[in-house]
Amino acid sequence: MELIKREDIRNIAIIAHVDHGKTTLVDALLKQSHTFRANEKVEERVMDSNDLEKERGITILSKNTAVIYNDIKINIVDTPGHADFGGEVERVLKMVDSVLLVVDSYEGPMPQTKFVLKKSLELGLKPIVIINKIDKPNARPTDVIDEVFDLFVELGANDEQLDFQIIYASAREGFARYNVDDQNNDMTPIFDTILKYVAPPEGYIDEPLQMLVSTLDTNAFVGKIAIGKIHRGTVKRNQTVALLKNDGSSANYKITSIFTYKGLKREEAEEASMGDIVAVSGVIDANIGDTIADSSSPEALPFLEIDEPTLNMNFMVNDSPFAGQEGEFVTSRHLRDRLMKELETNVSLRVKELTPDCFEVSGRGELHLSVLIETMRREGYEFQVSKANVIFREVDGHKEEPIEYLTIDVPEEFMGPVMEKLGPRKAEMVNMTSAVNGYTRLEFTVPARGLIGFRSELMTDTKGNGIMNHVFHSYEKYKGDIPGRSRGSIVSFEAGDSIAYGLYSAQERGQLFIGAGVPVYGGMIVGVSARAEDLEINVCKMKKLTNTRSSGADDALKLTPPVEMSLEQCLEFINADELVEVTPKNIRMRKRVLDSAERRRMISRNKK
């Protein structure tokens, strides 16, 4: 039983706030290590492989890759930057021996930088700090290093962790330097620093196998694939292994194939040993956090704790008048199977069946849930979702709610409106610092409920110049009521196609979400009213021919262009008595109760 160091391997993860350049840095490392042929066409952000990631320019799922440098294999894991996908980051950190902390040389450490760094320091990892985007005209690398050091101290880093290596880089231009003034134009400093300062995996190869499942994947040919790091021992093809579940149960399986990573490809291998990050098939019931162990002496690794969800919403079978017209998968069975499948890979998600047609889905934030909704929509699912609700909890007889740590960067002239809006939302200011170029950084603690619908207001109030980020802070005592949306909805009360004449009279009463020629039904929301009450309008009204005038005479009607609502905006807009109808072709908003007479009866009953 000899303790062995695998000098031929290094395992690292890349962590950072959203948009600080993680994925672009991986691109640069792959290019530099000659992973691609000289004449090979390579896309930008090659690691962001699914369509949603490409469109939004964000990483949603963590991904593995590997590069060879000086005959040493460096396994790299690219992680998401958004707090809503924090579950992805947490489990990935268990696979690696160090992290590259990427910080923007202009923005400095942001809320998510703090979140991911805290997780890394708690696991005892020693980060390497990369100050990225130093080619920006307003870069301030020296100040940012001071801010990063202060953050390390604030998070309780030990002396060894405080003695971190610093590299200055521009991932987009493809260079990394030990000093800002150096002239080299390649990524060599990063590779050399990794080899020198990242500890090689250490453990026992001749002891029984232990592997922690950190990620799952599926393949049409081999079924479920479990990805993770081998902590001890060796795994061989056709070997019988035991799968140890979190609840203490175990079952035996046969490993059908083993894959290791090389560049963006998986290569089949006969065996892999301690320190390798591998993907294995054949263990069909594997879930994240399970241990794959030797069947003769099975020993479980400690289970990975994941932060609990903070928001939930109901996913329901679509029952609108347009139900079943646009989607491929429309039944409750389809919906149930798809949500259960998502649970296998999405660790921070929870699903609870309330009725056969309604499921309560809990996640880490609005973005986390809206990405799931958008993914399902593109796959051909049709369903409807309710307003997002915050998950409260009872502690010692009093109600507690999740509090978010909110950071807003805003030009000075817009500070007043932003602070005015946050007051009723029960936000408390923690800090205010002047950022560069006339921007001010405001930091608040605010109930998660108070942030629902705030992003679109911020964009309006700051004319699109405000930048907001938030991460989960803690659970605190219930802060009291927060006022909801101040304006009512414009609701269609007739079915048919919207007509310019009907829309013209409606647009004077508020702001429309639809143009002419759009199919509508009674109870569908077609705009936002200028008043607090809901407004029912017939948008299908035509101009009739009479004895005195023709239907086509009079001036041409000028319609104001409608506001096109994205999925996130719809989810933020709706009230408790409204739903968002999601189909592959359209996103509509509607009242829960479509019949206007029934809605009026309910309102009068509630007043009593």
C-alpha cells in the first residue's frame, strides 16, 4: 500500500463570475496546446456546446476537457458563472486539486467570484489568480489584485492560500504574462504555473476502487454515462463494481466501457487509475453524489452537500383554448417523464407531484428555472407555469425567508431611481463605492421575493446601463409584505385574430404585447394597463360598414410597436392569478380563470 503521486496528471477547474472570460480562456489553452489541427475551423467559446449557451453567451453546464503540455495531461473543467447554476460548481470542485480564479481587470471581484472562491477555500484548494482582459483600455490590474487579496482575507483564507500565484492575461488575444509589461504572446505562463504549483493527484493505486460520480451524461448507444474522478484504485473494462447510494443501499454492475478525455473528444480506454477523470458506462442507476466502488470491499466516499433551492413554481398541463395545437409532448405523462429525467443531471432541482396534472419544481433562481423551461420548449413540450414563489421555512416558530446579496453597478445619475425602487422591496444597503468611469457600485441585502420582476424595472430606470448580480446570502426572519406589480393587465375578452382597429382603441389605455393578426382567446393577456385594475378589451373589434361611412374610410390607424416579452420577462410580469403558456412556437400570458364573469365573481368574493 504505497502512497503514489501521479506526476503525469493535473486536475484543475476554472471558476469566475459570469462574463469574466472562463470559456474564452479554455479556448486559448486548447489552441495553444495544439489540440486542433492547423487548418481546423474552430468556433468561439467551443466549450459552450448547447444552443442556449451559444445564444446567451453563458455557460450553463460544467464540461470536461484535457490538454497535453510537456507530456503531462491537464484535465480542465469549465464551470458556469451564474449563481443559479451554483450546484454545478459545487460538485465539480470535488474532482480537482486546484482552481484557476479568473477576475476581470476592470470589474474586479463580483458577487459570484466571492461565492465560487468561498466554496474552493472551504475545500482546502489553493487557487491560482488570473487577471483577465488586461488589454482593455480601462483595465486596472494593480487595484484588482488588492481587491482580490482583501476578498481572500474576508473569506478566511489560510496563509498558504493567501500566498497565491498571479498571472495577467488576455484570453481573447491568447496571451498570459507574469508581469503586465512582459512582451510574450502565448499562454505558456499559465501552463508552467499549473505544472509547478498544482499538486499532482495523490493516493493508493493498489487499494480497492473508489470513484465519486460528479456529473452525468447520456448517449444513445451506451445509455447513462457517469463522470467523476477516481480517488483510489483502478477501474478496468468489464469489471464488476458496486454502486453505493446516498441512502446506504448498493447494487452491482458491470463496467461496459471507460472513456478518458483528450481535447474535446472522449477516447476509449481499457483501464484508468487513481487521479484520472473518467466517464464510465454500464452503471445505469448512477446518480450524482453516488460512489462507484470495488464490489469485493465497497466503501462509500462522503456525499456532496448541495445548497437548497430558494424558488419554486408549478408546471402544469396546458388547458388553454389553444392547447395541443403547437406542441409535440402535451400530456401529464410526457411532462412527468421529462422532469424526472432532468432530476438525474440537475442536482439543485427538486420536483414534487401535487396532482397528476401539476408539478411543483424548485430551483436556485429565476434563471435556473427559465433555462429549464426554455430547454423543454425547444424539445417540443407544451405546458404552462405559475408565478415563481419563494420557499419559506419555519425555525423555532417564526417564518424565515431567503435573502440575496445584490450588487448593482449604475451610472451616478440613475442612483436615485434605483434606491427608490429598492426601498419598498425591503432592501438594506450594505456598501456603496465609486467604481470607475462615473459608475457607482451599490451593495444590498434584499429578500429573494423583492428581486422578482426587479431586473426589467432596473433596465428601464437606468436606460439599459444598470448591471445587477445577486447570490444567495442566508435565511433571515420574514421581512413583511412587499407590494406587487402596480399596474393591471389588458385582457382580451373575445377569441379571434387581433385587428388594428381594436388594438388602436386598446393602446390608448396602456402598452400592448401583441400586434395585428395574432390569434387570441378570451382571458389571454395582451398588454399592461396604465391603471392598477385589469382592463378587458375586445382586440378583435372590426370597424363596421354603416349607411353613412364605409369600413375602410377615415385616416389610416397608426399602431405603436408592441413590447415583445421574452420568457424571463413574462415570468417576472405575471401575478398570482396569471399563468405563462409555453409552447414550441409561442409564449403567451393568460389569466388562470379565463371566463370574465367568473373572475369578477371571485374578486367580489375575496373583497367580502
